[in-house]
Amino acid sequence: MERSLDQFEEAFERAQRVEERRRHELRRRAANRSRAREIVKTEKRGRVRFSVLAVCLTVTVIVVVAVMFETLAWLVGG
């Protein structure tokens, strides 16, 4: 009886250790997935911001050139 109780306790402790390792591994994987999602989201946000910046700069250049030539034409023709 004493022996079977000891065996039961050892098996229980072993199962607890296995379960703890499994939970730790699951937590680690979840943290890695979360980190990966955050990186993807940050990169996507960065690409969108860069695209908006490039469009704004292009529009600014076009407007400035158009206004500059209109002003030059007005001054020379005027």
C-alpha cells in the first residue's frame, strides 16, 4: 500500500512537471505570435505612412511648380 501511494505521488508530480512545461511552452508561443503580429502591424503602418508622405510631397512639388510658372508668366507677360 505504501509503495503504490509513493508511485502514485511520483506519477502525479511527473504529470505536474509535464503540465507546467506544456503551459510554459504555450505561453512562450503565444508571446511570440503576439510579437510577430505587432511587427507586421508596425511594418504595414510604416508603409502606409511612407506612401502618404510620398503622395503629399509629389502633390506639393506639382502645386509649387504650377504656381511658380503661373507667377513667372504673369510677371513676364504682365
